Amino acid sequence: MLTYEEATNYYYLYSCLKTKRFTDGLTEKLCMDAMEYFDTVYEKRVKITFLFPFLKYEEIVKLAYDVLNVCARKSNNNNKIFYIGSFKEYKHSLEESLGYYNKIKKQAIKKDPVHFFKTCFQISFMDIGKISEKYQVL
């Protein structure tokens, strides 16, 4: 569920934490926060894959960021969403992200409504690792 660039960044942060050697201005707290964010993005992608099995990988990646963006904006917690491969900010408005999510959701309901609603119910009970309260969704 991670691209090559994302996996490289994840490994770098993990190595910093494991060896307790922090470079490039990183601190232990910053690495821990980044690792939690990586886990959150990963968790969203897994859920999206179950919910929307017809999506291509690139669409799953985009939808995960849109879902996180919707959650951050709706909760007014002012957390910025970043691409975990490049660490560039994801600069979509709430309306853009919500529009994309709703478009995909409508496609899923048209394709197989039983699968969609059954999977929504199952996902609500999933426990895929630690889920950050900052980015609750789906």
C-alpha cells in the first residue's frame, strides 16, 4: 500500500527512531508523529481498497488523501495533509475532496450496493492498528 518513495521515507524515519540518530532537523517526536501519520494513510488505503475494490491504485492513493482532508477540515483541527512520498502539502479544498469521495461512493453504490453497505458495516468494526483521532473517517 506504499509507493517506493513512501516506503523509502517510512524506512528512513523508522531507522532514525530505531537508532536514535536524528538528522535533517528531525526529532524523536517529529519522527513519531510522522510514523503515526504514515500508519493513518496506510489504514485509510486498506479500508478504501475493501470499500471500493474497482479503483486503480492511483485512485486509492488520491482518495485516501481526500478522505483525510475531509476529516481534518470538518473537525476544524487545522491539521495539514501531506503527501507521504514527497512531504508536499495536499492543497485541495473541502469541497474538492468531498466531491471526489462522493463521486466514487456513487459509483460503488451503482456497481454493487449490497457490497458497499455490507463493507461499510464491516469497516466500522475493523481495528487496523492504531487509528489517530486526528483523522477519523470511514
